Amino acid sequence: MRTPRRSRRASASTATIARAAIGEELRNTSAGVTFDLRRLRAGDQERFLGAVLNGKRQMPPWRGALQMEQIEAIWAYIRAKVDR
């Protein structure tokens, strides 16, 4: 049985997030092309959700590829790293 394309993409994304979590800090290595997660503040959750669900610039939309619980877990991880 083949894994659907979106599931493979979500799995690859989850693996990328897990690799990033190994480091102690969030890093933006895209030279400003993507969201700098370190600049998101607690009040930016709606902005974050909009970008994740609908896409932003070169980042594709993840609506339907990630469950809301997964997106909330990513937000909690960002807040835990930025707010310390």
C-alpha cells in the first residue's frame, strides 16, 4: 500500500521539525525567505494559524495535511522556545 502524497509530505515535515528540536534554539536558515519563528509573539497565534493553514509566500498551505492538534503542538513548541 502506497502512502498518499500529503501523508508523505506531512511525515517529512514532522521529521524536519523533530530534527530542529534536537538543537536548543529555533534557527531560520532561509535568509528571510520564510517565517522567522523567533519573531512570533504570544499574540501572533492567529497569524501563525493563517500562515500554516493557508500558506505564505513560498510556504505551501498545510490545511488538510496536518491535524489541528499537530499545528497546536508546533505552536506550543515555538512558544516554549521563544518565551524562555
